[in-house]
Amino acid sequence: MAQGETTRDTTGELSPLPDFCSAETLLRVLMVAVLLALAVALLRGGGQDWLSALALHALFIFWVALTSLLILCGLKRSLHRLPLTAQIVLPPLVPIANTAIVYRLAEELVLADPALRWPVIGVATILSLMAMHYLYLQAAWQRETRAVAAAREQAMRARLRPHFLYNSMNTIAGLCRSDPARAEQITLDLADLFRATFATGDRHSLREELDLVRAFLEIEQTRFGERLVLDWDCPDHPGLDLDVPTLILQPLAENAIQHGIAPARGAGRIWVRCRMDSGRVTVTIGNTVDPHARGEGTGTATDAVRLRLQHAFGGQVHFEAEAEAERFEVRIRLPLANRGETT
């Protein structure tokens, strides 16, 4: 299952099943297996054969964990077709049955004590229920995160404010006689902005996103005139082909206008910079702030951008917002290794 994909059961409801085939699930299961093997070896006490016992316990636990995960991964499609109750009840039974079978084979090879068979199966039952409960909760949290990110994305598409459209149209009307070429360019830029706003795709390249931001800021620069100085420093680079969520930078540019330039009594400055280093691309968007005319922002757009980036890139994204008395700046570092991939 691709990251971000949601599945439904036969009733059409969202499936509660975790992704048993993902590397993330495998890593979690292996970490639990290592800790469990170490705990069992420590509880048995020290001795000359302590390392041998640890190795034997680790082998048993690893084998049960890995084969159970492989079985659940192989049954993924079949499980998704079952009723909701069966999707919850059946997966925990796989590790329990697998433990019983593996332990019985260990008895045949004289590697396990038959007297401990049922205690081991009992412990496996408890651990299986606990592990599955954790995986199901993790899957539910991921689904909720995806839903919140999707809702925030829709909010981003809807928040291209009506007054921006009105102001842009007034600007175009004022330029029709004095500078028709500039009026035509602003009209084209405005069309590009609204095309991206209402597009059905949820990703495009960083280059396209920067083009939208520049179009937006140039429209606003025409409206504000000398009150807005635009400092653009984003040299062309293959790293700009990186796939990013749509409208991920435009809300930051809109915030810079709304909270930095619009309320300022004098001229203000907005800067946009792009840097490539160490396999990462850093995008910086900042603006000056008039401390005597500073409006109180809620930070909603900044938080929404942070959440969408974390959902798209996970722990690989670095997002930093820095607010000072006379400036506000957001720095976003993205991994170039994911260039061209989708989530």
C-alpha cells in the first residue's frame, strides 16, 4: 500500500487494518522483538549460558514476529474484503497460532521444554493483543492525520481571499489605459493562481509552486507600488523539480502581505530565497514588520503549512518560523532525495 492510501472494507467503510507490509510496521515489530528477547534473557538470570539463551530467545521471537508479519502481509487483500469485526479479530490470532506451531517444532528439535508450551502461548496471546492494539491505534492516528491534512489543504485552496481578487481586478482596471501590457500580465498571473487553487491535483514541483508565489507577489507589488520591495533570489536548479504539496508556500507569502506589508505605515520588504546544500533545498520566506502597526496573527496558515509538510515528508522536513520585533521569517528544508516521488 502506498503511503497516504486509504482502504475500505466490503461495506464501504474505512478499514481499520494497519499496513502490515510497510517498512515502518516491520521496524516497530523488530524493535519490540529485540526488547522482548532481552527482557526474557534478563528475567532468567545470568550465567555462563546467558548469551546462548539470549540468542535462542531472540531467534524464536524474531522468527515468530517476522513470519507472522509476512502472513498478515500476504493476507492483506483477503482481510480487507472481510467484515469489520473479522478485520479486528483475526489478525491477533495469527501470531498466537504461529507461536504454537513454532514452539511445537522447537519441541521436536529438543530446543524447547514441553512443560512451558501453554505458558508461552499464554504470554504470546497477551503480547499479540497488546501489539495489535498499538498497531491499530497507530493506523487510526495516521488516518486521522491524513484527514486533517486533507481538510487543511482544502482550506488552503479556499483561503485565497476575495478581497485579493477584488484588489487585483481594480489594479487591472487601473492599468488598462496606462499600461495595457502590465494589465495583461497581471491577468495571466491571476489566472494561473486560480487555476492552481481549483486544480484537482494535490502535488506539483517546487518550481511551479515558486512561480505561483512570484506571480502572487508581483500582483501585490503592482498594487502596493513603492510600499513593497520584493527581493527574489531563487536561482534555477534541478532540485526545484522536487514534488511538493500544492499551495504550500503561497499561504506564507499571503501572510507576509497581510501581516507585514498591508498594516505598515511605510515601505516594507519581502524576501524569498532558495539554497541547495547537503542534499537538501532550503526555501526562506520573510518580511519586515512595522512594530507600531503590527496586527495580531493567529498563526493558522503557518501551522497548516507545517502540518502538510510533515504529512508529506515526515521527519525529513525541517520547518522553522522566527519572529522578531521588525521581521518575520520562515525557513523550510526539504530532502532532495525524494525528488519526483509521490506520497
